[in-house]
Amino acid sequence: MRQALTALLARDPRIHLVGDSCDLEQCLNYATHRAAQVVLLSAEPDIATVIRQISALAALPLGPHVLVLNGQQRPDEVLEAFRAGAFGYLPWSASVTDLIEAIEMVADGMSYVLPTTAKALATGLRASPPAAPAQGDSCLDVLSARERTVLERIARGFSGPEVADQLGITVKTVDTYRHRIHEKLGVHHRSDYVRIAIDHDLLRRDLT
């Protein structure tokens, strides 16, 4: 699988491959001496090992951004990967287009998940035991109540039209709220919404 993925990415002119390895030490070497911007890590079959790998890569000075590939979208594993320092999480079922987009966004320092992953994460977190209270809510303090609601719905994987239908407003109004959220928080992609929602434990709440 790794060799097939390497061959696929090597064909894309937007991507420059600096190495291919199943060894963490070699991976750290590529990141340190070949200035790798993104490292793709397979979370199969042992997610615990991958979490340790993410932590090791995230601890490097100017280290690479990690994109995790996994056949499953278990909410606890997605959450653990992000908290360990991952920037993206992608199922193996994702398209090549999604993979390339994820690599480009992660390389630019942005988070990445698919809407299906966001929905799975929100569903799973609501069913799990409560976490410790989120710290430092100043990030959300700058948002209005409706802006927070829109942020949370988008983080849950809903599209603009779906959010508009749920809240009884127009799609244009949703876009206006998204623009305000972007201006206040600097978010660009759905995955940024997911990361904020995770940090502030918004995804455990029932929709109202």
C-alpha cells in the first residue's frame, strides 16, 4: 500500500517526495534533514503506535505537519490524533482529489477532515463521557450566539444549505455568518471549524 501510494503521489507535479519509510527514525531523519513539510502516517493496524509517532514528529523544531490515513473513523482515534499534533485525518476510502487537497492544506498549516469524519466525530463525542471543561474560551467570546451556532453546525459536517434549513435562514445569511467567523477567528476550511469545536468541547452537545 505504501509503495502504491508513493507511486501515485510521485506522478503529481505539485508534490515533491523526499522519502518513503516504515521506520520512525528514518521518518524523523527525512523531516529533519530533507525538510519534509507533510508526513503521511497510516494508522493501521496500531493507532497507539501512530499516536506516539505523531507526538515525536510534532516535537521536532519546525517539524512536518502530519496527515493520518486510516480505514476507520473512530471518534476517539480522530480526537486523539489531533490532540497529539496531527493536522489532518483522512479515511482510505477518500478520493485522490481529497488526498491531494488534504496534503496541500496540511502543508499550509491548515487542518483537514472530510464532512463524513466531522459527522462521525460529533456523533461519537455526544455518546462518550463528558470531558474536562474546555479552557480559555476567549476564542469564542468574540463570536455572537448565532455565529457560534453556525460554527458548531459546520463543524458537525453540515453544508451551508443544511445549516440554513436547520436555522430557518437563507444560505446567503449563512455565508455572511461564515465570513464574520473567518474575519474574527481566521478559519478557512471546515477542518478549522472542527479543530475549534474539539478544543472547546462543542461537539458533545445535543443540537437545539
